[in-house]
Amino acid sequence: MPRAHVETVATQTAAGPDGGVGEGGGVVDVRLGKWVNNRRTRRSSLSEERVGLLTELGTRW
């Protein structure tokens, strides 16, 4: 997945200012590529349990 990949997700509660929870439903852009890249580069700081769970989900290290 490219680092610039963004997923648009419909939510039941909209994100408010500064990432807080707002009222009502909405759409949120999730920088999934950035998150995946950060997990890969910081793998050594993750717990063994977390690494195992991400591996089960199909994470390519």
C-alpha cells in the first residue's frame, strides 16, 4: 500500500475539531498508508502480541 493511500470512512459520529468526537454521522479520511508505514518502521517497539495480531491480518513486514 502506498504511504499516500487514504480511505474515506462513514462514521456514526463525526470527528470534531482537533480529532475530538462531534455530533451526528459523517465522513472521515483515514491516512491508512501512513499508519501502515508507521507500524512497519516501528515494529521493534510493538508488543509481540500486537505484531502477531497484525501478522494474522496479513501485514507484510
